[in-house]
Amino acid sequence: MLNLILLGAPGAGKGTQAEKISEKYGIPQISTGAILREAIAAETPLGLKVKAVMEGGGLVSDEDVIAIVKERLQKDDCKNGFILDGFPRTIPQAEALDKMLAEMGIELSKVISIEVKDEDIVKRMSGRRVCKGCGMSYHIVYKKPTAEGTCDKCGESLILRDDDKPEVVLDRLNERLEQQDHAEWVTKIQEYKEKYPLVYHKDVLSGPFVVEEIYRQTKGEAIISTEVGQHQMWAAQFYKYTKPRTFLTSGGLGTMGYGLGAALGAKSGREDKVVVNIAGDGCFRMNMNEIATAVRHNIPVIQVVINNHVLGMVRQWQNLFYGQRYSATVLNDAVDFVKLAEAMGAEGIRATTQEEFKSAFEKAMNLGRPVVIDCQIDSDDKVWPMVAPGAAISEAFDEADLKNK
């Protein structure tokens, strides 16, 4: 006698393996989904009860599932063994099944768990097609029917079941994850936010103001890309992101020149979105020729240059920790980004005040072609708070701490 349980995430291949074992050893493959559907179709008392629960949007209770499994195991074809395909799914179900099998005098031979990567599961399940006539299962990649969309066995059409749709599969996979509780860490983060609030000088044009104004005018719906440096930090701090894939940045890789190309790609893929690349004047020099690419292909990105005439992040460290010895960070030359933009066929606008930037960005949003906004800010604006080299995060400091030393 061979009594097996096959476990694994939805789409892990339990059904395929169970089918092969069933054929080889002549024992039935039993899945709770199948027997629930059979009970509903047969309109048994238990099946009608389950149908009412499911139609009402509820979950079938463990008690009812166990009762249906017991009913199925009592049939004659289970005398020589069975395969429980994907059941039990929870610890309470496992405990109830263990008790039920003991009462029935049934001993399990093996419990096998099949582990598969989540991305493979989504591909497998979303590619599955089922015959609406006989229930035969196919796959658009791994088990194709002879005629596309038609069952080889009965000639009925094949369908994608609702529970095989990618978004449903992901929801089912997420249900398997235990809810995490990070209350202690969230509390600590809130403490840091209160201790080091994000503040800046409100009376002049600055990096934080520029980012906040972009957020205000785009209502938080833009895709933001960045280069590397102080502007990158300000873009992370002062734009409130609420959706994935709306903040494109190289992070700690420090890839100067990444942002403008990323913005062109993002705008090409999401023409419905406002796409803004925020760069420092040092980073913009790495790839400013791509403004010509934007013009050539009519990709209306908005390039905002936070122009402080220095390599700001390095200068900030040189200012605070290296006795203001500025080595290779001063870019105070005669480069004119407005004229550069115009030479490449784009719109160029210079902003030196908050009001000028507000007007410039509003114009850029409505022009429908590539725009470069050159924002002139102070060369000693800094990113706050910050942590000194070798110090702990608990020793972070801001401008007020610096003045009080």
C-alpha cells in the first residue's frame, strides 16, 4: 500500500508528479480542488454547503475540507493507496488530517515537498490551459495541444482559469508568507525622523525646494531618475514615492551618467508619464549629449540640473572633514547649459529663484518636447542629516548640531 502526500506551492508541479505516480502504481490522485468541484457538481449535502460558502466569497472551513477528504478516502479505489495532491495546506489542516487518518487506521508512506522558484511558478501556472469540456490540462510551452486552443481528447476549447492568472497566482504565493511584525524597527525609524527632520532654507532656490516643487506639480505621479550625488539624496528625501518603478537610480553604485539614459527609456516605455531626470552639473556633463538623442527621437523628458558649480557630495565631505581642502571638485567655469540645450534643439531655461523654477517647470510640463532647466544653487548647500566616517548611525548630525558645536 502506498499512501503519499505531495506538498509545494501552487504550480510547483505536484499535479504532474502525482499524475505520473498514479499511472505507475494504479492509485488515485486526490486534490482538494478537484474533490470540492466533484462534490459541488454531484450536489451532495456537503457539496451544496461548500458551494454556498464559495459563492458568498468565503473560505471553505478546514472542518468541511477534512470531511470531504474523508469521504473521498472511503471510496473503493483508495484501498491500495492514494496520493493527496497539495493537501494539507496549513498546520491546523495537517493536525486534523493526522487525527482523521489515525481514526481510519491509515498510515502514511511518505510526505514529499517540491520546492520551485516563485518566478517559475508564475510562468508555469499562467501558461496553463484547461479544457472546459473534459478538464484535460495543457501548457502553452511545456504541453501544447496538437491544435492551438483545442483539446486533443474531446475537441473542446481550452481556457485560462481565473486562479491561473498571474496576479491571482502572486496573491496565492503571498498567502503562504507569514505576516512579519517590524513594529520595533518602525518605531526606531519614527524616532530618527523626529530627531532629524528634513528641513532646508525656505527663502532661496535649493535642491530640496526643487524636488518638493517637482513633487507638487506632478502630484507625485512622475517617474524620477537621478544621477549620483547630493541631488540623488534630495530626490530620495523630498519626493514622496508611492509606487514601484517610479524612482530610477543607481543607488550606491555611483553611476554618474546613468540618469538621462534611464529617463529616455522610461519615457519611451511610459509615454503617459511625466519623466524627470534630476542631475548635478558634474553628472550632467557625463551624458549631456543624449539631449540630442531626446530631440532626434522626440522624447519629451525634463532634465533638471541642480547646478552648484561643484561636485557637491565630495565637496561636502571635503568641507566638513578635510579642512576645506577642495581637490578636483570645483567646476566654476563658463559652461552654459541653457545654450547647450538650445544648440541640441531642446528648450533651455535658467532658474535662479524659487518663482523662476516654478514657472520653468510648469512650462516644461506643457511643452511636449525635451527641456533642460538649469537651477543655480549655492555651492555649499548640504545634504542633512549625515554620518561622519567611522561613526554609528546614532551619531548622525545636521546643520543645527554643527552650529552648536
